[in-house]
Amino acid sequence: MQVTRTLARFVAECRPESVPDAMRHQAKRALLNVLGCAVGAARHETVERAVSALVPFFGKGEATLWGRTERADAPHAALLNGLSAHVLDFDDTHPHAIHPSAPVWPAILAAGEHRGASGAAMLHAFVLGAEVELRVGNMVYPAHSDTGWHATGTLGVFGAAAACGKLLGLDEGRLTHALGIAATQASGLRAVFGSDSKSLHAGKAARDGLAAALLAERGFTSSLEGIEARRGFAHVLSSARDYAAGLDGLGSRWELAQNMYKPFACGLVVHAVIDACIQARDAHHLVPEAIARVHARCNPIVFELTANREPRTGLEGKFSVFHAAAAALVHGAALEAQFSDACVLDPTVIALRRRVDAEPDPTVAKMEAYVAIELTDGRRIEHHVPHALGSVERPMADSDIEKKARALGTGVLPAGQIDALVSACWAAEELPDARSLTCHLSPPANRPAG
Amino acid sequence: MQVTRTLARFVAECRPESVPDAMRHQAKRALLNVLGCAVGAARHETVERAVSALVPFFGKGEATLWGRTERADAPHAALLNGLSAHVLDFDDTHPHAIHPSAPVWPAILAAGEHRGASGAAMLHAFVLGAEVELRVGNMVYPAHSDTGWHATGTLGVFGAAAACGKLLGLDEGRLTHALGIAATQASGLRAVFGSDSKSLHAGKAARDGLAAALLAERGFTSSLEGIEARRGFAHVLSSARDYAAGLDGLGSRWELAQNMYKPFACGLVVHAVIDACIQARDAHHLVPEAIARVHARCNPIVFELTANREPRTGLEGKFSVFHAAAAALVHGAALEAQFSDACVLDPTVIALRRRVDAEPDPTVAKMEAYVAIELTDGRRIEHHVPHALGSVERPMADSDIEKKARALGTGVLPAGQIDALVSACWAAEELPDARSLTCHLSPPANRPAG
């Protein structure tokens, strides 16, 4: 089976009229959401460290660093915007644990600023790039992640290469090589979760995918079977693979339709527990002192990823279901403030966190949770969330995503620019070029923080 | 066992006086050899494609592209010099199938041009960087390569990170993070062997290792167990691992002592067959018409890597033991000219190639070969090479490496510059800075090719 070439042919041949309007709308939701996440993280210490290390090497400033005053060459912009898009763990998620936008949109906008590309062309490139990364992901899910790979990095590079290749107008042959160049650059280990390097994976995927398309455009060669060769991606980076499942319905069924947007600023696996805690708190007007004990029952993946009982930093707090539940019960929210160092070190939150217990239950779905709260007065509250807010079954509304992006942008960009940015995203198919969007992403130079 | 931290501590603490002079001499041999390989490939089509794709993004031209007139920022120079160093498959090799210099020396010289570094500091950084990449390699050899990874890429990034980290003066803690950042960037699939992408691996390792050191310098974090964590490098990228073996004798036994330099312009596994053919040809004044049949008996790895019976290009010829034997018998040499498209398509070579047969024999060592030649007059010549020229047991002399580098540089750099370059390499410990070496690597601008 010609897996790599089949995907390349799909990307080369697919015309905008073959894509349902609903997918273009998903692309706009993804765009606004990812820009909000990146702008909100623009001054995050992870981003500051990366920018300060790499700024001496920036080329011509043709591309925007979202939410920052510096400008960079396209590959550095792809790298740093991909990093900032993922650093808050607030970006979109496919059910198979891939964050589709953080590696792909930064690559597209950097290529678009470099070469000139219309909004319509960029939306189309995103739909195809996301489809490629998600379908390669389906071929190796779940064995690939189970092996220890961070799918956002290892699959994102395919998405960025496919999207940029489409934007550059590569033919089927060059797209096949671009996907091979992507395959041989795939990297990102789950060992670094909880450190700055996790978000580097998304940035690297964006930069390396863009490079794969640029190299292939010049005739740079790779394997024509980068995915399916005996020593290709699917064999070397996964203990199991199913090409037919990954290619099934290509061009008629769209994986992007499954894309989820997060209302809470942490890994999706904790969302159902947070949702249950906030709903219980609001329904019963709970205060921390009234809570004797919290018992959550959730899918075992929650423990695999977020079992940190004593987080010491905001970032570690994102990987602690115990902190997430306690902070949600104390604050009735789970935004960036609830995953700050201050909140993780808050004595009230710590005290409640130590009264939170959790139990893995394989009969509970990933986006589902049962929470039982024992009160000091002896009452017992039980709350069941069958589908967390933001799930495929209970998606965030467009207005929710807009509100989230506005909240993330506030303090980084002036209010008028945020308005213009939101409008530009919802009307992206009418934008004459990338810069008519990215011009809203640079704060006025020399403007003090806040 | 603290594997990553142990290596980081070794790099942070090791002082030049703890390194035997013989290792510094190996570093100089490696330097001259790798510069020759890169300069010889400076106008290769693989390099031309990569440079043309990436030149629009070059930053400040503080670093030299070896053998070319363009200048680039340090990361792009590391990438492109690493690529050109490996493109001819003529660079050095450790017995465990790693090419130590192509990912490490380009990173060191780029960092050296960027920050300023003495020749002595760069030699020391190379010894330590090579030691780290080779010892991580020993931990996962041979399972890692058998899985399908190209060790020059996946291990080279550790070497470049360690070497650049030493050059930047990182302490043990930051070096530990640098090795983690390296681990999570490790990539390079054997599926792309025979294409332009193979040499991209060495370049990416150089660029990404340099970036790992620069990021760690700014406090960018990673796992402190990038190598040994459950979802770290050694578990995810290898089916087996032995940390104790990799760390045994660290600082007293030097893996760099095993480094081999190639007299022939192709993979090391074919060298013994080539050597045997050239020796038989020269001893018996053989001409192609006199040869009825050639039978080679060699290690099975030769067939795994170079079983192409009908190569169509010079590059494919490097992966054909049949072509290598025929070309060596026709020309008495196996340099770049014997792996050109013209030689691969030469009817005399093709005719002889089809009379070459080869047999895998697990009792024959990797650098050993038996060749039996039946002549048209009925005579039979047998030749046994127990250790190919360039092996640890039969190393190339310094003068051989110098001669090879001069031959590779001719036509790219003026003779006077090659003289200066050779002198600078042999006296590298006295160079005040990187630029007093790299100034010899740029051809005079606007000088026509040849």
C-alpha cells in the first residue's frame, strides 16, 4: 500500500470546493484559539528563554512573533510561535492526543508572510495539513504514544509539511518527498513533559515541517515511503500500525471535525474532573472549609499523565489531577491563574489538595468523571460528568472560543487590536494576504507590559 | 543510575590536562578529515538544494559555509556544514556505525565563530562531545540501529550539545538540561538512506545540538533524565540498553581512540572488498576483459546495507557492493570519481559489475573480506584482507588523511588556501580563535568554479 504517496496525492489534488464549509469553519475556530493561546503565552518564561537564546540568529524580519515586538525570519517565527502556542497547554486537541494547530498554523502563517498567501489559501492548507497529521496519527494510535512519543511533535511535523507544501504549490511527487523529509525529522519524547521542552516539540514540528516543504520545493529528496518503509516512521516509532484505518474515507470523512477546544488551561484528561468540581461547587455553593474529602473516579489515563500529588510550580500543577480538582473547587475556574505558581503554593489550595483522592476506573471514558464530595457536616454530594465541556459531544461555542481568546490577549495586545484580530479570524477567507492578519499580532513597539 | 547527569558532570568537570595528547591528536585528524569531506562536497547537488532552500532565511553572516562563498548565522552554518560533511559518505566512523565528526565539528566551529573560541578550547570540546555521543551510542548498540535509526543523527545531537555546552561554559546542571533537550530532538530514519535526507541528519544533529546548548544556557529546561527516563531516549528509541557498559571507564578509556578514517568514498562496510580488489588488481595487473567472474565473501551487514545490484546513480553506487568491487577493479581506486553517475553508467563497469557475485558469511568480520577472481584464461586469484585500510587495526597515516583532504579541496579552494587550512588543522591548539581556521574555508568571492 502506497501510504505516503496516497496522502501526498490527496493534498496535491484536493481543491477548496471539495472541502465542506464546516471544515473551513473549524479551521477558523482553530486559528482564533491558537492565536489566543500563543498571545497569552507571549511573555511566558519558556518563551522568553527561547527567544533570548535564538534572537542573535534571526534573519530578515519578515514574519511576526505573535504577541511580541520582535520580528524574525519565517523558520524562527514558526519555531517560536509553535512553542508559545503550546506552552500553556491550552491549545486544541484531537481525541487521539494530538494538538493539531500548534505545529501547523504557525508554519502556515510564517510561510504565508514569507511568500504571500491569501486567507482562503491558508484555511485550505490548514484543513489538509491537519487531516494529514491526524490520519498518520490514526495509523499508529495508541501504540505510538504508549511507546513514549509526544504525538504533537512527531505527527505535527507531517501536518506542517503537508500544509506548507500545499501553500507552496508542490506537486504529488515533491509532496511525497516533503512527507519523507518530515518523517525523518519526527521527534519529541514524553520524558520531558513538565519542562520547557514539551512546547519546543510543537515549535520544532512547525519549523521542521516548513523546512521539509521548502527543501522538497528545491528538489531535495527523501524516501518515497517515509511513513510505511520497513525503516520508516510507522515501523520505527510505533510497535503497531494500521494504514487502512488511517486512510479510510480520506477526502470524505474529516478528522478535523473531531477537534476539541479547551475551556481549562491544562491537559484534556483532567477536564471532566475539573468540570464536575466546578458544577458541584456552583450548584451547592461549596467553600473549601466545608469539604472533608473529595473522591474522583476517572479513566486510568488521568493517572498516567497527571499523578503528581505534590506539584511545586504552576507547570507541575497542570500535571496534577489533585491540584486541578482543589483549585477548581476553591476558585470555580481552571484558567491560567489556577495554574500559576502562586495558586499551586496557596495554603488553602494545598490543604484541600491533600484531601483529594482519585481512583482509576477503566469503565470510565476519557472525557468522563465521577466526583464524590464528603462535607464536614456529613453530607455527601455526587456529580457525574458524562462529557466534559469542550468535548466532541459538548463543544465550546464560537462565542466561548472568542471569549477565551480575548481573555488570553488582554494585557498583551491593546483592546482595539484584539477586536481587529478576532474579526480577521472570523473573516479569514476574505483576507488578501497573511499580513492583513498578522499585523494585528504585534503589540505597539516600546509599549510597556500590561 | 544517573546516566544523563553523570555524562553532564564529566563534560563540565573534565579539564584539558585530563585528556591524553593522543586524543587531541585524534581531534585534529578528525577536523582535517571532516573539513576535507565538506569542502569536497561544497558544490554537490544535495548541498546546492539545501542552501538554495534556506538562504532566504540566513541571519547575520557570522559563520562560514565551508567551501562556499555564502556566510550564514551559526545555526544555519552548523546545519549546512553538517550536511555537506556527510554527503559524500567519506567522513569518519566509529565501529558502532556512528560518524562522530559530521554532527560535532560543524556545531563547534559555528559556536566558535559566533562566540569566539580558541583552537585549544575547540579541540577539547570535540574530544568531550565525541566521547558523549559514542558512549550514549554504546548504551544502545546495536539495538538502536537495528530498530531503524540512523545513529549519526540520533547520537550526533548529544555530541553537538555536549561539545557546544562545554564551549559555552555550562555548569553540570545546565549541561544535564542540554543533554535532555538533545534527547528530545533526536531523529533520523534509515528509510531515507540513498537520498538527500541521509546527510540532513548530520546537519540537523549539529544545528539542534548547538540549539540545545544555547537554550540550556538561558535556563530552558528539560528532563534531568533525558537518556534513562522511562520515556526517555534509551527506552523509546531502542529495544535494549546497557548504561553501565556505556559509562564504563569514562574519563580513562576514550572511545575516540577507535575512530576510523575512510580511504574510500563510500560506506565502511564495503571497504574490505574494495581493498581486496585493488590489491589483487595491482598485484596481478588485472584488466576488466581478463576477468570472468568475481566472488566476494563478507560479513552479512554488507548485504543489509549495500545489496543494490543495479545502481543508476553515483549515490546508489555507494550502496552497491557489486558496483564498488567492479569500479575498484576497473580503476584501482574508489574515490568520488568512482561513485559518480558517469562511472555507475560506464558500460565497462556495468559489464564487470554483472560478473560480480557476493556471499554473506557470518564468520567473516565486518572489516574483513575474501575475494576470489576467476580469469578468462582459467587462472583463479584469491585475496584475503583481514583488516581493511582505515580500520582501527590498520589506520590511515596522518599523511594519508592530509592527502585525502588536499584531493577533496582541489578545485574548490585555491592551493594556497588548502596549504594554510592543512597547517591550521595540525596546529589547531595554537589558533587564537575559530576564524583563524575558518578564514581558509571560503573560496575567494566571484571566483569561477574549478
